Amino acid sequence: MDPIERLGSREVYRNNWMTVREDDIRRPDGSPGIYGVVDKPDYALVVPLDGDRLHLVEQYRYPLGLRRWEFPQGTAPDLAELDTLELAARELREETGLVAGSLIDLGRLDVAPGMSSQRGRVYLATGLTEGPHEREHEEQDMRTAWFSRAEFEKMIERGEVTDAQSIAAYGLLLLHERRPSPERRAPDRSTAGSPRPASP
């Protein structure tokens, strides 16, 4: 049983990527309150790995007023819910032009559980082939580059990579690599020969 009871809910804002609602709640001690929640569809984050190299994207993050390096990631537009494996393959291709021969599920991340319902899945992409990107209009300023893992870790230390999801995803990669080899191979879901995800 949930310790917080929702008594009512009203939508206060909506756009093509998110909604904001305000819930009337009752706490475990019976006292009333309100809770503001940002609802967004599940997202996929992809760690493209080729030997010792990681592929990152850089773009201007308007709320921060800064350009930031991070792993390819995103949600489907128009609040659509897609299978995260399909979404991962699409985000990778759209943002970088890379197509993965294999996508391995590394685990789940919650973006900001104190204020948002959004959850994500992290995938390791290997067997990469390069092609043209298919970026959305909002991503027109994006650029991409390969970095060695040592360079990537230094970028985190220098504050050049501050995206929490990207840093957490790298932690999931490190945990994945510490598992015995048969266990690492078990969750592999190959994308080779998969149909191309339909554009929204």
C-alpha cells in the first residue's frame, strides 16, 4: 500500500514532450498536502562503444545555458510510448548516424524521482557502423565525437561531462564489465536484421 494517498489530480501544463500535474495528497499521518509531478515518457540512453572509444554528442542545453557532452539519449515526441530497445536504436541513428549490431540492456535509471515519473533504460551499443545522422530540428546545433575512455573520465573530473544520466550509465557499464563473461552475454538483444523503427 502506498504511504501517500492521492485524493485528486489536475493537469496544469502540457506540451509535446511533457505534462505537469498537481496532486492533492494525504500523508501517512493523515495530514493533507500537494505534490507537483512532471510526467514524461520513458527514455533510452545509449553508450556507443568501439574498442576503447566512446561516442558522445554535444548540444546546447537551454535550461542550463551551457553546451554539454553526453551519451545519445531521448524520448519519442508527442508523448508517445515506444519499446526502449526500439527507441535506443532510433536515438542512436538519429543523433549520430551509427547503427548498432548489438544492443545490451545495462539497467534502469530514474531521472529525478522526487519530482518526475520518468524512467529510462541504458543500452550498450557495439558492432557499430557509420552512416548519415537524421537529427530532429531541435538538434540542429548538435555535434558528435569519439573519445577514449580515459579522456571521458577526465572530462567528468574536469566538469565537462555533468549529465547525471551519462555518468550513471557509465557506472552501469563498469558494473556490467565486472560480471563473468557468460552473464554479460546473457541479456544481449541483437538488433541485426531488425526492422527500421518508424519515424513519428
